[in-house]
Amino acid sequence: MSGFDFDLFTIGAGSGGIRASRRAAGFGARVAVAEQRFLGGTCVNIGCIPKKLFSYAAHFKKDLEDARGYGWTSDQLTFDWHTLLEGKNREIERLNGVYGNLLNQSGVELINGRAKVTGPHTVEVGGRTFTSRYILVATGSSPTVPEIEGAEYCITSDDAFFLEKLPERVVVVGGGYIAVEFASIFNGLGVDTTVVYRGDRLLKSFDADLGNFLAEQMTKRGVHFRFNSEIRKIERDGTGWNCVTSGNARLSYDTVLYATGRRPNTSGLGLESVGVTLAPDGAIVVDDAFQTAEPSIYAVGDVIRRMQLTPVALAEGMLVADRLFNGGAEYMDYSGIPTAIFSHPNVGTVGLSEEQAIARGYKIDVYRSVFTPLKHTVSASGDKVLLKLIVDSNSDRVLGVHMVGDDAGELLQGFAVAIKCKATKAQFDATVGIHPTIAEEFVTMRTKVGA
Ligand code: NDP
């Protein structure tokens, strides 16, 4: 096909990189992927997968408490952190092996080591130089911590998966995805958990009802919140830490977890030397085809910082492979991408929030329902769910579906299909519900908010 060693050289064997590489190899391209750390990237090793396993672990205590109302007793309940870590590590090792086999079976050559771009068609790994017609950068992102005094004492989500012992008192800084997920995990495992957030509402980029309702529900489950508060410095205090807040409160904790966003992994990759443009936050600037300013170099996933979600990186990787090796001409559609936050309770959302719909000039009808699900009538836990629909009053099209409640992550996937198909409220109403479920409420909401 060319005088190069490879047709595609991918840097980073995470979700986007592996998917693009395998797909390209499937089209007959000669493909190599360089990886310096672990197969499967953040998602498999220090992200979605171990987080979800921890999230399951943390939910059992609540499930057992709920079971009391149904007649079960569980007085001898104990939790062993090391059993969880070992189970999690076993599953991740298994997945690392699966990814290795998948690459092998697809004919993709795996090159272990840190790669550096040395030219538009050359990559160096461990002193060896490889040439490739195209280079794909899929190096992901890493947690960022603001520069405060004592920042070196805090941990990030990367570390939280390997703690030697379960902390007794944790402060979690941030109000986004990782903060609420880890606060729920620690709280569920019995850790005294406080969230310190500089804003006044969790999940600021989502529909306002979601963050407010989530904070209420998490508070009921025992999480403490300090809104409009920032940590100014962290000081050693015996075996733990003192966090000094903007209001000069001193909070004493044994673990401080920062969940304040993720920075694209672009430093030291040699990208500046080949004319690839980086945004001020370090993200690689690409066009709609994921091509950088250097025509032979492409980038996908967290490193381009469009939506830092695994399924988005997978989709972007597939589009690049199709375009380069299969004559594909499709562009990524970033609208209607569903997402779930695996806090306790879950948050699930797809489409526009009420605020976004208004900002885009839609005249909208809002349907909102808060109720006690059947399961929690007898459990007497007091748990409630929130369901919300945003509808375009002119076209009747459903613009957004939002939920806070158990299994929102599972439930929203189907509604994402409806949003993709541009379903109308009349079609939601014409759909027969499944009884008795929480989700049936989405097809039986008839009263507009304020009507
Ligand atoms: P997010 O962007 O979701 O949240 C970052 C939080 O940190 C925000 O509340 C932000 O506040 C706050 N923050 C930012 N800078 C500072 C600062 N200097 N001091 C104090 N607070 C600060 O990032 P995460 O780290 O939680 O997650 C990164 C990304 O990873 C997510 O955006 C998501 O794309 C992905 N992810 C997806 C998951 C899933 O699909 N379930 C799970 C985990 C992560 P403010 O709101 O005021 O800006």
C-alpha cells in the first residue's frame, strides 16, 4: 500500500485507539499501536470499569438496609476492602488479556513503550523509529489538581482504585461526574464523606433539577455537602490532613480526593515539533474529520476534549478508520449522546436540558415527576426518583429526557434511541408502559409543569 512500515500507527491503546486500530486492520491496513502502560486505557484500568465495580460494592449496604422492610435482617454484615480490590484487579487483568487477544487476532502489532512523534510520518518508541502513512494520537487524559498549598497530599481517582486501606473520613473536592460517583462509593462503603464544591449546584452542565435533586438524595443517604466552598490549603495533621476552606473552616480528614477535571495527555509527545496545534488546555485541535493541522496526523478521544466519554472515543475511532481505509465520509454527530453518572442514586440524561432548550430559542413544555418508587414504599427508605421531559411546543418533539433514580443509566439507553429517532411527545404518550416500573412514568406524564 505504501513505502512506510505501517499504514496506521496509533499512540495509545485505550478505548479510541484500540477501536480505530482494529477497525483499520479489518480494512486491510497494516497497523501498530504503542502503549506505555496498560491495555484498555483509563476506562478499563482506572475509570469506568473499576468505578462501576466499586459502585456495585457500595450499593450492597443500601440494598441490605432496604431489605429490612421486606423482612430480612443482616446484623452480621461486614465489608472487606481487600476482597473488593482483589476482585476488581482480577477482572481488570482478564480484560487486559481480552484486549491483547483482540489486537493480536486483528493482526495489529502491539509495541510496548512511550511513543514520541518525530515527524509527520515517524514515531519513536524506546529508541526504535517507525514510519507510518498516518499517525493517530489517542493518548487520553489525566486528572488535574488545582495549585494549592499541600496539593501534593491529595489523591485523584487514579489513586482511589489502589488505596491500601479504606479511609474513615474522606473529603471529595468537585461537583462533577467523578466527585459524585466517588462520594457515593465512599459513603456506601461506610466512610464519613464530605463533598466540597465551589459552586452552589452539583453537575453544573446538566439540567439544574438533576444536580439539586441528586444533592438532596445523597444527603439523605449520609453524604455531607459544603457548597460555595473551596479548599485553600491542605496541612498535615497527625496521621490525617486538615483542609482549610475559603471560609477558614478546618476540616479534618484522612483522605482528600480531588475530582476537578481531566487534562488531555499531550505533553512530551513531540506534537508541537510537527505543527499539530494544541488548544490552551493542551487538547489537540482537530477538524470535523479528526485531522490535525499536520495532514497525516489524526487524534480522537479525551485528548481532543470534545466529550470525555468512552463510547464517544469508540465512535470517533471508528469514523477515522472508515475515512482513512474504507472511503468513509461520515462525520460524528455529537447531538443526543446519552450519559449516566453512577452516583447513588444514578443520574441519566439525553438531549437538551431545560436551560439549553431555552437558550437555543425553543418554546418548551416541561413535564416533571417526583415520586416514591414501589420498591421504596415497603423499604421505607424515603428514596424518591425524578423524571423530566423537555418538549418543543411547536413540533411536539421530545428534546430531552432526564432522570435521577436507581438504574437511570440502564433506563436511559432506550430513551436515547427515541431521541435519536426524533420521537414526539405524542409518540411517547402512544407507547404502552411496562407496569409496574419507574420508566413507565416517562410515557404517562400528561401534566405540564406550571399548567
Ligand atoms: P467534571 O468536569 O465533570 O467536573 C469537574 C468539577 O471540578 C466541577 O464541579 C468543577 O467545578 C470543579 N472544579 C474544576 N476546577 C476546579 C478548581 N480549580 N477548584 C475547585 N473545583 C474545581 O470533571 P471530572 O473530573 O468529574 O470528570 C472528568 C470527565 O470524565 C467528565 O467530564 C466526564 O466526561 C468523564 N467521566 C465520565 C463518567 C461517566 O460517564 N459516568 C465518569 C467519570 C468521568 P465547576 O462546575 O464550578 O466548573
